Amino acid sequence: MDFEDTPEEVEFRAEVRDFLDANAERKAPGASFAIPYGGDGLVTAAKEWQAKKAAAGFSGITQPKEYGGRGGTVIEQVIYNQEESDYVTPIGIYEIGLGMCIPTMLAYATEEQKQRFAPPAFRGEEIWCQLFSEPQAGSDLANLRLRSERDGDDWILNGQKIWTSGAHFSDFGVIVTRSDPEQAKHKGLTYFFIDMKSPGIECRRIHQISGTSNFNEVFFTDVRVPDSQRLGAVGDGWRVSLTTLMNERLAIGERPPPGYEEAMALAKQIELENGPAIEDGGVRDKIADWYVNARGVTLARYRSMTALSRGQDPGPENSIGKALTGKMRQDIAAFGMDLMDQSGVISDPELATMRGMFQDALLAGPGGRIAGGSDEILRNIIAERVLGLPPDIRVDKGIPFNELAKKERG
Amino acid sequence: MNFDFSEEQNLLREQARRFLAENAEGKARGIIEGDALFDRDLWRGMADLGWMGTVIPEEYGGIGLSHEDLCVIAEEIGRSIAPTPFSSSVYLATEALLLAASDEQKEDFLPRIASGDTIGCFAHNEGTRKPEPGSIATIYTDGKLTGEKKPVADGDVADFAVVLAKTPDGEPVLTLALLDNVASETLETIDPSRSHARLRFDGTPAALIGNIGNGWTLSERLLDRAAILFAFEQLGGAHRCLDMAVDYAKERYAFGRPIGSFQAIKHKLADVFIATELARSHAYYGAWTLTTDAPDLPVAAAAARVAASRAYYLAASENIQTHGGMGFTWELDCHLYYRRAKLLNLALGGERRWKHKLVSRLENRNVAA
């Protein structure tokens, strides 16, 4: 084992630091980017930041040079992420596109399409979204209904997607559709990439618990997509979707605050019956647990990166981070507010302790346990794919999709 | 960055696993049900493989491998719940000598430890006391120890003990005493496959390890280093419990299907898996800090200790739960792991204490940064 940088890595880290020092502000404890996720102006700020990153060679670090990436190593990506997390930078706009959509494009698109779409995406000029979930297809994604029908050299799409992050500011998207309802549910799916400005696409933003609106409902009415934009074979959409989802766990960036550091910072400024909260046994017990979880997830990720850098598959073991951290953030938010006593109800950033970070996280927190694989689905994945436990009894197995759909409608 | 064991270390792991599968299987039960305090045949076999001398330099009769190699062996020992004084003699007594003993002391003891002929232990507990230097009651004066230590893991099988004591002036010291003429009494504990004793020192001759006054600091450093090695034993045990539970959940049918197909079982075992993966990640990082003596060792050790303690207890208790009524029987091995899990959680101080240390160290790190 070796946690020290190699001479090349030392050089790379110095290069990253020089870039960050010149272009971003170092993070004060507990600080995050001035514009929250879903806030106005974030897209513009993120585009500017992404352009700078790309110009300096830090976008798509592990992706091939010929498509606008850096052609670097997984470890370089880790180093970059470590360093950037010490600075305030806009997050939440490019993770899905560059982490999930573009890797799928690079795996399935034609050479010409890769040349056309990957470089502008890495430069941040074009933003991508992922159109998977539907009102009837969340955890059970293969239950999706959005219809694609062949029409000459085109396909016609009709139906609805939901929970699509950033659809309203995205230029392109990847989408999985139902091309043959007479097949069983995992068959008969076909995958495309689409221009989000195509006629017949309508985005409606969803107003969330947290007050922000970064998710959308996306409606498709006779949307025409050329067959040349199909990724993978007709009927092979499930397999292509898995490629996208495989990249998901690696695409997830730094955990949003508050984490154990913020919990510690808060505990130092709150006075309890017997002195500062940080000296309270109950508080220390929780902080220790949160540190062990957060640091453990980071270290587990390093193990995955080591496996990846050796050309091994990191596997679904990667799910552990997502399975833990959503709930943990929610717990930290709730516990932090409890330390504030009744004042914990105040969310006004001008008045609230630590600018309302804990209150924001309480309201945004539930989303983290649902989006991108719910806590429960992740545990199913771990149990079945890692531990090899038998699958649940499937009442939908082998049944043509249109018959299933009839049953569900009742 | 390279965050995995090497090919050679993986070969060492395979060799260790094979040896223990052949030689340690059923041995913990044998100790619990019999009169012996540990399994001497197994101990001899481990000595023949050179395990006791893993990190002892060749000049002192060891094989001079790294702590990472020792971690690999520790995980396998934990997996097999081998009933031997390995942790006391190797993670504690040997580490204490390597940390602070004089050359003469090393020459005297290390070759005998490496060969397995001499067994050491660490006597620091004195019952339930405030964990601070002021509460040490064992006195070291004029080269002699007086006081009572309990519980001392392997105190009844060891040939010598590293003893935490203080001078009449209250200066903490670490000392080394032969146990030939020390009264020892085996204690009844939750896990007799790892023997514990009460030792009564009554003017027992002892030699200093390190200097007068630094005994507590040395002891804390020793506990940190041992915590990482113990974390690997705990990890091995936790993983074994998970394997047992998964195997059973695949075979046991209820309501016409394997119980492992129910989400109630799946989610429980997924949580155990998550806990073991966290423990593994912390343990690996700890192994690296131990091998390189990195400045982050105290934080890494406390975190590894907490993660491993959590994982083993969770895995062992949920293993019984997954096995249902059968898990509660004497006949199945589930309880052997459950006992060992709690025993190892308390060795070197309980989980609460390590959480307290962890947060203190995080506070100091933030101040220093």
C-alpha cells in the first residue's frame, strides 16, 4: 500500500493547486458556493467554471484526449477531486452529463457523434441530462412506458419522464424508451440521445420540499428522433441503461454539507447544561460515528479507484457510499437543529446559526436518500449482487409488458 | 496511490487461511469446553510458520516483514477465532519492546517470542477505573512492582508481562516483569477461548521499558498500534459472521422460499456488509499508517478501532438473529463469534473510549491544521 503521491502525482497535484489558487477561493470551514443547488445564476457560474477547468485540462480527466478529455488516470481524478473540495466552486450541473451521459455516448455512439458531442460537453458548452424515471417507473425503472415507434428513418416519442435533474437548462439528454410493449419488461426497451430543444418536448419544473426546483417533469408529444441517435441495438436499451447507471456511483461528487466537520464546528459554539456541546458524551458519540462513516466511505472509494486503476471492475461495492451518506446528512441536520433547541426552527440565513445550513439540509436531505437509487434499492443491490442472496419473487417475470401495464391500471 | 495489499501479501493470506482452516477449525470450542487455556498445538504450528516473528527484525530472530504482512495474518486469525495468545504476545508485548525496550531487552526477549517459546502479555487494566494516569495504583519502586492487574488477557499463560505502573511520585512507567513467581488466577469471562487473569505483583522484580514518566504516553502509543492489528482480527471475525449468515439465509426456507429472498434479511445483511466494508477501509488505511509510522496514525487507529468494533458486534449479533433459534444453541458456532466480538470490542478499552479518543484527536488536528 502506498498513500504517498508518486513524483508524477506530486507534480500533477501542484499543477491542480496552482490552477485552483489562481481561479477559485479557498473554502472557509463550513462554507459552500454562494449559489445553492437549484438557485438562480448557478448554471452561468458553473459554465464559466467548467470552461476554465477544461482550458486547464481538468475536465474529463480519465476520458480520452481525442474526445476532449485529459487522457489521465483515475488517481489523477481522485487528486483533482480532493483538491477542488478545498475550494468554493459551483457543483451540481455537470456531474450527470459528464459522469453518466458522455461515458455512455463514448461507449455506444458512432465515431462522428463522439467527435461532435464529447468535446463541447467537456468544455461545459453543452449540458446533458438523463431521462430515465417515469411516474410509474422509479425504483422499478424497467416499468417505463414512454413509447418510441419507428417511422421511416426516425422514431416518434410519446410519454412522460420525471425527476429529470437539470432538464430545463440541458442541451441534450439520454433517454430510455419502450419500443416494443409486447416483450417482457426488460426487453423491448430502446435507448437514444436527443436534442432537448426538439419540437414536442416540454419541461415543467417540480417544486420540491426544499423550496428549490432542480427536477423536472418532461413531456414528449410526437417528438421526432433520427434512428442515427439510437445507442445500442433496438430492444437492447436495458443493457445500455446499465452502462449509464454503472457510471453513476463514480459520478457522484463531494457530499453536500453539513458533515461531521460542520457538526463539530456547531458543537463547539453551542453551550449545554454542563458546558460546550462538544464535551458532551452523547454528542461525541455521534460525531465519532459520522466521522467513521464519512471517512470510511472516502477510503472505500480509494479502494475502488485502486481496483479501477488496475483495470479491475470496482463492482457494486461502490453502492455503500450512497447507501450511507443520504441518511447521515439528514441525521446530522436534525441533530444539529436539536442542539440549537427551539432556535433550531429559524431558517433565515441572516439569523440562523451557521447561516441555516442545518435547516436547509433537513429539508433537502430526504431527496438524497431517494435520488439515484433509494436506500432500499441500494441494499437490494448489495444483497443480491454482492452477497449473492436469492432474488425476490418476481410476479412480473416473463410477462409481456402490455399485459402487466393492464394489470397495474386495474 | 495504491490502496490494496500486494500479490505477495495475498499469497500470504491464502497460506494463512489454508493453515488455519486445517488447524484452527473447532479449536475455540475445544478450549471453551475443555480445561486448557489455549491450544498449544496450534500455537506451535503458527510458530513453525514464523508468524510470531513477522515484524521482529532478523537480527532478533524474526523474519523482518512489514506490519502490513502482520495485518494480513491478523485478519485470518480473527476469521478463525484461533484460541491462542497471539494478540497479547505479538500485537502488544512485541510492539512494546520494539517501541521502547533497550537493545539488551530486545536481544533477551525478541528471539524467544519469535520462536513461540516465550509468551508475553500487556497488563494495564486495574478493574473499572477512570482512564487516566492518576488512577494507576500499581507501584514501581526500587526495581519492584506491587499491585494488582485485572483483567489481563493471557496473564495466566504468559511468561512475562509488560506492566503499566507508576513510581511513588506518581510518574507513569512501563515495566517488564517475569511472571514465574507472580500469583495468577484465571477469571471467568464471556469468552474462555481467550483466557484472562488476575495478576498479583508483590515486590516482583521488574525492569523499566523506556523512561520514568513516559509510561502513559508509551502505553497510549502501544494501544494505538495494537488497535490497528486488533481491527484486522475484528474485521476477519465480522466477515466470517457475514459469510455464515449469508450461507444460512440461502439454505434456510420459510414460507416456501429461502429466507435470504426476503428484504428484511437482505437489508439487514446489506447493513452488515456496509459496516464490514467501512471497517475494512479504515483497517487498510490504519495498516498503511502503522507500516509507515505516518503522523495520522492516532486518528487512523481510533477510527479503525471504532469501525471494526461496530462491524464485528453488528455482524455477530445479526448472524445469530439470521439463524433464528438455531443461532441461540450451544451447538452452532454463532455464539463463539458473538462472544469473541464483544471480547475484542472491550480489549484495549471499549468502543465509547475509542470514540472519545477519536473526537479529541480530530479536535487537535483541526487546531493544528
